[in-house]
Amino acid sequence: MVCCGAIVIAGEPIAVPLLRRLHAIDVPGARSSHHIPTPRGGGVPIAVGLLAAMGLAGGGASVAFMTAIAFFGLLGFADDLRALPATRRLAVQALGSAGVALLLILPLHLAAPVLAAATVATAVWITGFVNVYNFMDGVNGISATHALIAGAAYACYGEWVQQRFLLTAGLLVAVGALLFLPWNAGRARVFLGDVGSYTLGAALAVIAACAVLRGLPLEAALGPLALYLTDTAWTLQRRIRAGERWLQPHRTHVYQRWCDAGWSHQEVTLLTGAISVLLGLLGTASLTGNPALRASADLAGLVILAAYLWSPVWFRRLGLQGELG
């Protein structure tokens, strides 16, 4: 944790002017939620910090974790410097995810058909969630906040079930995200960029996959990520049904519609973060072994997610707007 934190603290002041020199600047457009050209690529120190710290920590899944960070971090940084075509980027992501999935699945010594199915499913999960995290990184502080929440949740799960990798990786992600927040949560001096969203997305995807492979219930493994997954899936199906080109950038996620209704970046980040904390807590009910408690928590989580999806309509009808924006 000290190693990761020190690299992020020391790295951000160096990264920002370097990104300006490399012209890695996010210029506001019609789909942007910001109005001032801002450097992107602030996730580089987080990626370096995670790699260095996990290299020191070691552990059973550390190689897969570090491979995912290195691959997706480099791919994201290349995309920050020069945008890659969406289809080519997706193909490269799938290839890298397959390699990471093999590193996770091979040690399980499964029968060949099961090995192949598990590898494909894990690769699809990693590719999908990396893109989910990238799609949802649209307002100041939101993705670093959710990485902090999810990392802390996985660290707690790791302590609960005595899984050292979950504890270590969760703490490292939480520390890296926490120390990036001062650079991004208020008046953003730098954005995570694709390097940051890909890195954090890949890290959390690998941790969640390891959690499931090591026997954690799906509710616990996916609870901290449920809001991001639900928002992206709902928005994607709506755009496909409307005949839109869903690979193109847009600003129709639920949290973006909150911004359009007058809520500030800070309010959106705090409220979505609070929902994710609640969903993570509800997910822990699956670890208690109490079927009734688990079913009740699952139902409550679904109700919360449904309310989140419909919230833009309710906000508009009730005239509710943020007070900070």
C-alpha cells in the first residue's frame, strides 16, 4: 500500500505537465461533461503503482493481475495519445483478455471442455467490464470513487474468507484511487483517461473473477460493480433498440442525465457512490449462509437498481435538481 500510494503521490505532479507536452488533452465536445480542455492520462501513476506494489506482494493470481494492468494500461495510454478505431480496439482487448483469462483458469486444472468454456467466459467478462468502466468515466471523480469503494469491499471480502489476493489487490486499488481523487474530484486538473479507466476496469474485473473462481457468491463479487454494470447494460439496450450507432460516444447514461438535470459532478459522484456502498453491503448477505436474508438482500438490491434507472424521469417530474451545480 505504501509503495502504490507513494508512486501515485509522486507521479501525478510529474504526469500532468508531461501529458500537456504530449498533447494528451481532452477537448470539450457536444458529448462532454466538462468545458475546459484538460489533460487525460492521469491513470498512468495508478497503473505503475499497482504493478510495482503487486510485484512486491506476489500471490497466486498476481501474475494475471499484473498482466491485465500492463496490457490494458498500455492500450489505454496509446488510445489517449491517438484514438484507435473502435472495432480494432475491441479486437485487441479481446486478445489481451484471453491471455489474462488463461492465466487465471489454467491453475485450476479443469477438464478441457470446462477449461475452454471458463476461459471464454472470463475473457468476455474482462473485455466487457473494461469497456463498462471506460463508458462510465464521464464526470469528475466518479470512477476513482467507485474504484475506492469496490477495492475496499473486495479487501473486506478477502479478510472475511481469508483470501490473501482479494485483500491485497482490493487494498491496492482502493489506495491508488483514493490518492488520485484530489486531482480529479473537484476542479479536475487531470482526467484518468483511457489508461486510467482501462487499468481500474481490468483490475476490478480480475479481482471479481478471482472472487467467483474462489467460491464467493455472485452477489458479493458483483455487488460493488452492480451500478456500473446496470447503467451500461440499460443504456446499451436502449440505444440498440433506438437504432443508434452504439459504438459511438454519447452522453445518455443515467448519471449523465442527472448532470443534464442540473446536478453537479460532485453530487452525481457522491450519490452514485452511496448507492454502490449500499449495493456492496447488500451483497455481503450472500456470505452469511442465511437463505432468507440473502433473498431479501437480493430483492432490495434489484429495487434500488430499478429506482436508479428510472430516477431521471422522477427527477424531471418532481423538478428535483442539485444544489451545488
